[in-house]
Amino acid sequence: MKKITLLLLSSMLLCAFSAYADHENSTPETDPDFVDRTHRTISDSLSAPSRWFDSFFSDPRSDEEFAGTLLRLRGSATINEGDGVDYDGKVKARLRLPNLKRRLHLILSSEEDDIRDANLKDRRINKELADNNDETTLALQYTQERSTSFSLTHRIGLDLEDGLNPDIRSRVRYSLPIADQSLLTLAQAVFWENEEGFGEETRIDYDIPFRKNMLLRTTGRGLFSESSNGYEWLTLVEHLTSFSHKKAISVGAFTAGETRPQNHVTEYNTFVKYRQAFIKKWLFFELNPEVSWLREKDFKAATAFTLTLEIQFGDIFD
């Protein structure tokens, strides 16, 4: 019943707001010089594969910087070795409010964000906080700056399923071309949450595009807060390949750990994620087999397979 109510609320919110694009007029006075134009051209060229893969695989970073309106519904079934089948449903509605140069969005989401992103399967040892991550949040986000090389966003939100647990968050992202052949992206967020307290999140991506349809990515992510197990970190290496604009695959591995109460690794994981649009360009399925080795299970190999169906609506298809 809760999922049905959440779905209806998302649909009502999506219909409640009209999204009209406000185009900023360029003037000769703001035209960059040759060096800036060259830098921007190189940055755009190098970041194009990264932005495509992030958008196609619904990376939370891509969602946060998306200027339009989006509604995404996800349903998944996971077969865990020895633990049966788990079913899950997620919804994310990102509604662009009128005017303000596409900068203000109302967000309703039951998806995880950043270091707790389900795509990386980060299993926090702090079980009390991990259990509370299955939440639905309502947030208002203001995008102060947005470009291919730089973005700055601010957000204030409420947890609708946990006593309106409030949080405030600001995030900055900077992308820098390296030797005209690769792209380094740095992202830093600071936040306050009523239950977790003050904290910070860091993400560093180093992307090497081989061709327009192939990318090698190395990622480092970390979280530290008043309630975390010291510094919770994760390192990831993945190879992404697109076969067409409708299908792509990601193959990778990651290691996760913490520094408190001891500095040690908590998990190793290898995964494959195949994603494809079928029948319609807004209808997707994902196949996600993985093998994990968890400290809490004495690093014994555990396999899992997840099938996900996803429907998207919004400006992304305009």
C-alpha cells in the first residue's frame, strides 16, 4: 500500500507543475576568449562519453545535475544465494519548477544517493543507519551553477518515513581534462542530518574514453560523519561499453572498508550490469549478476542476480 501511495503521489506532483525552459541570452560581452573556448571544447569532448554513460545507467550524480523534469519507476527482484528472492520498488520524481532559469527542482525519491547508492551496493556496517536508508525523501534543490566543467547545488530535505528527519546538503563538482586524453572529476559534499549529524562525502572519478562507445573509469568515494564508522570508503574500477544508444554493459569490481573501530576492508565485489531499452525508448530492463565477499560472512563468496524493470517519463526524451 505504501508503494502504491508513493506512486500516486509522484504522478500527482509530476502533473502539478508545468516545466517551461528559460533560455539565457548570450551577449558579445560574455563571449569567452580563444583559450576559454578551446578549453571548453576539449572538456565537452572528453566528458561526452562520461555524461552519456552516467545518464544511461541513471547515476545519481547525473540526476542531481539534470535540468529538466523526470519521473523514474523501478521494480527489481534479487535472487540471493541461500536467501531466496527479495523484491524492491523505487521511485524518483524530479520536478522542475517554473521560471528561475531551470535552477529550482522539487524531488521525491526512495532511491539511495551517492555513497549509499544501490549501484555500488555499499553495505554499511552500522546496521541501524543502514536499515534507515530504505527511506522516502522530499527535497527542494537549488542549482546555483551548472556546466559541463562545474556545478554547485544546494538541497534541503525531509524523510517522509522517519519522523520527517531533516537534512541540508551542498555539493560542488569540477571536471578537469588531463593531457587532452582523459577526464578527472572531483565532487565534494557537506551535509547535516538530524540523526547522522554533520558530515562530508567525497567522490573522485578518473575516466579514460577509448572510443565514443567505450570508457574505463576508476572511482574513489568516501563518507565521514558524526555517526559513521570512521571514514567509510569505496574504490571502484569498471569498464563501460555501449553497443548502441539503446544498450550498454558495465563490468567492474570494487572494494569497501572503514577505519573504525578498526581500519579494515569490509567487502570485495565483482559485478556485471547489462542495461537495454526495449519496445519503447523509455522502457528499460537490467540484468545484474554479482559475486561478493563480506567480512561479516568471513569473506565467503556469495552470488546474487538482480532483474530490474524501469519506466521513465520526462524532459529526457524531448
